[in-house]
Amino acid sequence: MSEASPIRVERKGAIFIVTLDRPKANAIDAATSRVMSKAFVEFRDDPNLRVAIITGGGEKFFCPGWDLKAAAEGEEPDADYGEGGFGGLQELPNLGKPVIAAVNGIAFGGGFELALSADIIIAADHATFALPEIRSGTIADAATAKLPKRIPYHIAMEMLFTGRRLDAEEAHRWGFVNRIVPAAELMDAALDMAELLASGPPLVYAAIKEVVRASETMSFQESMNKMNRREFASIQTLYASEDQLEGARAFAEKRDPVWKGR
């Protein structure tokens, strides 16, 4: 990416790190979202990349959400945000790889929704979370769809109705933060998790993510029937793969498997 880019991208082996770095507050306008979307499409489509980390530049802001300055200048809420939707992640199709959000500060509105689009959230101890859209007379659309399914209904509705700010400890208590670490240790903790996931079976991750997504709109039995009939494309791929045989061989030979993603 060029120096003028609102993001920094780094590859560390199979790990892809996207840092939203748009001073002063890492707010996202449509142009920034399209750049983020291209980065996450690159991650999705590169077989050598297995895990992504999304974080914010600086120590104060992960992301406060939509750039209200751009909104004041006429940018519409339904602007073109790129293939992945706002922030490049929350609507990205066929993303079968783990994503970690390393929340380094304020995660409000669309920034909170960006974190919710990840599979694992690790937060610095000073991180805070809120959905302040209610105060500007609008709806936190992705959070309204996701949050009541992720945490107790009444807590989610309080956040949506009031815009109340939660600190990292409360976010962890309600279950949408996996782990809290000192700010200085945030990226080390995210990289440790990413390395663990990068050593795992990528085809299984893809199957897990497809089933989880599809099961949101199915009954338990419908989902089980679909898995048993191998009607999920990722499960068909998994059971016909070299990795499936490698897992069995490694177990029989009492060694660590070598996953190839094929």
C-alpha cells in the first residue's frame, strides 16, 4: 500500500495483518472501506494466507465507525463500501479463514461492528465498546442483526437503545471479548493466537465457518441433515482432500499433521 493509504498491510508467513491507520480517529469513509475490502479479498483468495488480524493504528482508537465528516459532506449511508461491505469484512462472501480483531482502543458504532465481524476478539485493557447511533437518530444495522444473537438479549437491547459505553471487563463478562490483555501486549497476544490458528487445518476452518453462517437461518436438524448429506461445499471439499487423509495418518503415526489446505 502507498503512504497515503488509510491502512497498513503486513504479511508474517501465513498471517495477514491489516492496520486501520487513518488519523485522527481511524474513522471509515467509503473510500477507506473499499481499500479495506480489497485487502480482505486478497486475504481470502490467497491460499498461502491462513489467518488475518485487524487492528487500529495508535493507542486511542480501534475505530469509531463511519466518518461523520464524510457524511456531513454528503456521503450516503448506502455508498459503495466494496465487496466486503463496511470495513471490508462484515459482508465478505466465502471467507473461510479465521479473523482476529485486536481492539486497541475505542470501538464504537461501525468500529464495534467491524470487531464483531471477526471470529475472535482480543481487547486491550483500556478498550471500550458502544453503539452510539441511537443518539444521531439512526440504526446500528449490522449490530442490530448480530448482537442479540451473541450476548444476552437484554444487554444487547440496552446497548442498542441507549448507546451505553462498555469497558473491556464488562465486554468480556458478556462474552463478546475472548480475552483482555495489557495494551503493550495486545499484538503479541493476537499474533500468538494467529500462529496457533495458522498451524491448524484450513479446510476444517472453512467448513466450520460455512456451517456456522448457514446455521443462523436453519434449525438444528436441518443443519445436521445438510452436513450428513455433505451438502455444504466446504464439507465436500474437506472429505475429498489430502488433508483428511493426512489427519488420519498423523494420528496413526503419532506425529503432528502437516496441513496443506488441499
